[in-house]
Amino acid sequence: MIRAELAKLLRNRRTWGTIAIIDALPTLVAVLLAITDLGPRPGTGPAFLSAVLTDGTLFPLAALAMVLPLFLPIAVALTAGEAIAGEAQQGTLRYLLIRPVGRTRLLVAKLVAVMAFVVVTVLVVAVTSYVVGLLLLGDQTVTVTGPTTSVSGTPMSTPELVGRTGLAFGYAMLCMLGVAAIALFLSTVARSPLGAAMGAMTLLVASTLLLTLDAAQALHPYLLTRHWLAFVDLFRDPIRWDDVLRGVLVQGAYVVVFLGAAWASFTTKDITD
């Protein structure tokens, strides 16, 4: 079942079209930076973008900061929202369950496929932005005493940069797992995949808006999007783990709650379509 869902995902033209659209934004930004040689001032714009003009190896992190707040979660919400509701809308869900396939197994397969989409998207963005960064923004070799520095201004060696970048992308995938859990739950209760995706995106927008309101400050630590950009703290010296660990706990709570709700909803749902 998992293999079938992964094959369906990878054969879907929309999957690769969505990934191409997400990947296009950082690529366009890199081209514009290379042409104009004008980057944002330090402390403004997406994280790391002010530093990529002198060190293209940091562009994957800038690309992550560009796609993580909006484009990637929308794509995840659309993909996860279609997981169950899409099958029901097409009339194939009932036939899937007629076969000797348990509902829990089907739900797990759908979740694995959604996360595979996240992994593939993040890897494509990372590889593309690294290549584009080196070609357009600088090809300086990173050494132990090389030009790559942490947010705190101290030099980073190649192993440190690679390790921290891996942690950053892993953290981003965990954040998207939270989005996937919400959209997957809504997919088990909504009548259409668009309704499930729009419900998940509404929660994302609400979380983002509440973060801008002082009156909602008591809610800020528990909002889904509150700690998404905490991966920047992984590039400080020393690493500031506080917000990263809080983010892991918050995302873990959303994953447990909404995946549990999705399982409870789907395993007790009367499938008539």
C-alpha cells in the first residue's frame, strides 16, 4: 500500500509541477541578486539572504526561509487535503477499502506519501539553491577558516555547515508534518479535497495573524507557525536550542493530536462514496 501511494505520488505530473513552482521562487531571487548585486540589509528580508552575495553556499538556507512560511505549507495542505477526501470525491475510496486493506494502514500510507512529497520538495529546493548559489552568487571554497560564518559572526567549517543545514531542513520537515497532520484530519471529515486544504490554510493564516497581535500574546507559544523560523538559531554560536526545542514540542503536539483525530475519524467513518 505504501509503495503504491509513493508510486502514485511520483507519477503524478501535478506533484512535479508543484515542486517546480516552489523551486522557481528561490531561483528567481538568486538570478535577481546576481544581476543587480543588491541584497537586503543585514537584519531585513528572509534569513541569510543578506549574506548570500558573498557566500553562495548559504543560499539553501535563504531559500528555506523563503518557501517555509507560505509556499511549502500551502503545497503540503493541498497534498494532504486530497489524501482521503480526493479518493472519496473520485469514488475510489470505497473500492480501496473493499480490498483487504485496513483503514489504519491506508491512513499511514497516505501520510507517508505526503511526507515523501515534503522530503522530495525540500531536497529539490536544497540542491537547486545550492547549485544556483554557487554559480550565481559566489564559488568561494568553504574551509575551516573560510568565509562562511555563523549568524553570530564566527567561522563555520564545512562539517559544521553541512550538519547544521541538515538539522535545519529536518526541522522544516517536522514543521510540515504538523501541517500535514491537520490537513489529513480535515481530509477525513471534509467532502472535498479543496475544503480540507482550505481549512488547513485557514488555520495557518489565523496562526500568522495572531502572532502579530499583542492581545493574543498568551497564545503565541502554542501557535502552529510560531517557531517555524527557529532554525536560524541553529546557526548561532553557540547554538540557541530554546526556541528550536519549543518548536519541536509544539509541532509534536499538533502531530499527535491531529493524527490521533484523523485516525479516530477515519476508522469510525461510514464510507458511502
